[in-house]
Amino acid sequence: MKAVILAGGLGMRLRPFTEVIPKPLLPIGEKAILEIQIERLKQHGFSEIFLATNYKAEYIERFFGNGSRFGVELTISKEEKPLGTVGPLTLLKDQLTKPFLVMNGDILTLANFQEFYRFALEKSKLLTIAIKKEITPFSFGNIFFEDDYVTGIEEKPDLVTYILAGIYVMNPDIFDLLPYNEYFNMDELITTMIEKKIPVAKYEIKKYWLDIGRIKDYEKAQTIYNRHFKDTNNHE
């Protein structure tokens, strides 16, 4: 099975760390973020992995080489210009001829990638997106009213939303919807598909998930490394 990790972001919200090191190579405990991702993908049967790079791509290439020390076949793809969160895939079109998994290079999760992949194959759609429930405590009571009179109160309700988890399974026919070598984002792709009435399947991740987009997230990743990711094989 094949997977693509999108590892070309600038990591602006993680400066000053990313001024020296590309975000996917930032250390979490004893390993780089990308290293943890590759190990987990391999554990779930993904033996051919593509790294879509841009910012400080040479650092990533020197660190991983051909992937042999991780037991996978690794290919580095380099953008010549920023291509967003979907555009980089078009550079790999000729190599992605079967359904493939895509994930952002700043995600740590205990999700079962193989289970997600099989779910997507069963749905047989162009795109299956992973989603994650986020529960945010609300600090104020919610007042309900009609005209000038209060009809009810809900004390400090939790806000429940479902977010894009940054992991996808795509069918190669998806490339018919993607402009080649042009800046194109995932939200644009999903919006285009909805407008064209092309079904988009969803898969809910219920296991641990963390997006390392900000300094506080990076700090959190350091605290949870030993519990969830130090020994990749023992935390399913």
C-alpha cells in the first residue's frame, strides 16, 4: 500500500523552532515527527511512502535517505513552488495508480491506518476524509429567550464540532479534479466535489489524535510521547 505525507509546510506558527528545522523534523521525545509517522504507517502495512516536500527539503532528504533503515521504500517529491495541501499530489500522479493514503506531516495519532484504508475501499469513493470530534468547554451559560422573556438556561455547555483530521484516502481518479502543478487546497477540493454532487465519504477517528500546529501543541506532544509513541508497536 502507498501513502503520501505532506511535509512541505513552512511551520510559521512554530517559529522560532522552524527557522532552523523544517516542522516535520522537529523532535518529539527521541524521534522526529515524520519518523513516528513513517513507523506507524509501516506498522499498518504501508511499505511505499512518498514525502511531498518544499521548505528545507534537503534536510528531510538527508535525514531519511531511501527509507531502508525504516524498512520502507521512500521517495522524496520536491515542489518548485508552494502547491497547497492537495496540489503536491499532482507531481506524483504517475506513481499513485491505486488508492492511496494521504496525511499531513504534523499529525500524531494512534488511528489504525489500515482499518481506515479498508473502510475507504469498501465505500469505493474518490475521496474519504478522516474526521475527529472536538469538545471545547464553554465558559458561559447559554440563555434561551422569546421576545423579552427568558425561556431557559443551559449552564456552560460544551461546544461539539467535527474537524478535518488531516488524513485521507483517495482513488487515483481524483486527479481528474486537480489542476496540475497549481496551488490547490483540501477545502477547495471538498467544496468542488460537493458542488459537483460527487460523494465524499467520512471516517471518524476515535483514538488519540493531535495536530502539532502551534507552540502549545508541540509542548503537549512532548508530554504525551512516552505514553503513546515511544514504543510504536505497543500502543494500539
